[in-house]
Amino acid sequence: MAEIVGAYFTSHVPAIGGAIHRGDQQTPYWKPFFDGFPKVHEWLAKVKPDVAVVFSNDHGLNFFLDKMPTFAVGAAAEYRNADEGWGLPLYKPFKGHAELSWHIIEQLVDGEFDVTICQEMLVDHAISIPFELAYPEAKEWPVKLVPIGINTVQHPLPSAKRCLALGRAVHKALEGWQGDDRIVVIGTGGLSHQLDGKRAGFMNPDYDRFCLDNLASNPDALTQNSIHEIVQLAGTQGVEVLNWIAARGALGPSALEIHRNYHIPISNTAAATLLLEPA
Ligand code: DHB
Ligand code: FE
């Protein structure tokens, strides 16, 4: 029987990749953020996942404004990293878990989520950075990847309610999976940030705290705001919290928070790291 071992959430700011590349983890600017990770390393060593179902958003590498799936599921044997313009080093490729991807796709479509099926997909900083943070010493990634992309870029965006429902449908699919995989669910991006426009640099610790305080025990609270209200509260890029909401749904009905780190700012972002276990 497959087991969902827990969920790992983190911001995916590209500048983190630069800090890792330069070995800046212990500098005053970066230490408060990287201090959130020894606990993540300990936890992963304990729960030993071998598959990661990752909710994140593409930043223009696979999909641009002309073609934008609301929900996209990878079903590839391998996922290569590429840099969409941040000047980051090229990161290790991921092995896919195509059988599990297809199972999730079939179950989602059966459950009336009309996802875009991607037999080819590149991964950008939104996936590579969270893995560099989680497994800093790895020669190759110890988990196979099932990537699920949510459109947080081109309006109209899906509602938080729909993203939570998507995550819950993924949970149902994982419960019905006949493999014996140990599955970690991952949500990346956020928390509050806005990179452009009049409010560039906007962050909102109050809303971030509301999200963090409710994610484990009452994720439906995060669906009370419309997507436009979430843009107001979290910033135009802070809507990446949709990835966290979907991942929370995929973890299962009840969850226990076992670790939290929050630090403002990393680049333009209020950065958070969180671990949840099924309760
Ligand atoms: C930043 C944050 C992001 O989520 C992203 O995708 C790119 C940049 C930032 O804060 O610099
Ligand atoms: Fe982002």
C-alpha cells in the first residue's frame, strides 16, 4: 500500500539558488531563512519518501501567456531543468513516475477536473529550488517526480476553492493507488509578494500568518477570499499560495503542523517553510 508521509511547503525565490551557489547560507541576510531547513532534512531522513507530488506554477518556461492551462499534470519519464532567465545554474533532472502520473490524470478527469496532460515538461526554479533546499547533498534526487502545475500567472486564475478541491481529488487518487510508494506532497511559491506594478515590493505578514495558522487545521478558511481578494491580500505573485492550498488538499482530511519558519524578506518575498504530517 502506498503511504502519504506528509507535506513540505516552501517559497521558491530564484535568489535562493544564487545564495546556495555562492555558499551564502550562513550570512546574516540568508541565515534566518536557511535555519528553517535542518528540521526539513531530519524529517525527510525519517519519513523517507520515494515519490514527490509537487504543486507549483510554471514561470514562462513551458507555458506562456498565449497558451496557459489552468491545471497541468506531467506524465513524463524524465523532467529536465532549464532557467527561464534568472542566470541560475542548471539543476539535476528528475526521474518521473509516469504510471502514477497517468493514474492521477485518469482519476482527476474521471472526477471532472479537465487537466492538461503533459508528456513533456521542463522544471523551473519553482521545483528545482525547493529540492536543492530539501536535499542539499544529493548527487541525484532520491524521489521520483509527479509535477502538477497551477496557473498563478495569466488571469483568469482558478479560485482557492477549486485548487483545494483539486488537491482533495489528488488525495483520493493517491489513496486508490496500488503501488507501495512513500509519497511526499509538496507545495511551492508564496507567501506574499508582488514583483511588479505600483505595489512592487508589497508583502503582508498578517495575511501570511492567517494562511499559515489555518493551513493544517482549517484549510477551507483559505478559500473564503475570491482570487481577486487574494491578489489584494497576498500580492500579484503571492497568489502562488494556491499551490500550497492544493498541496494541503492532497495531504488528506486532517493534518498536524510539525515545523514552521517565516522570514521577511528574501528578495521581494515573505518566505515561509512548513512541514505537515497526516494527523
Ligand atoms: C521572486 C519570487 C518568486 O516567487 C519568483 O518566482 C521569482 C522571483 C522574488 O522574490 O525575487
Ligand atoms: Fe514564483
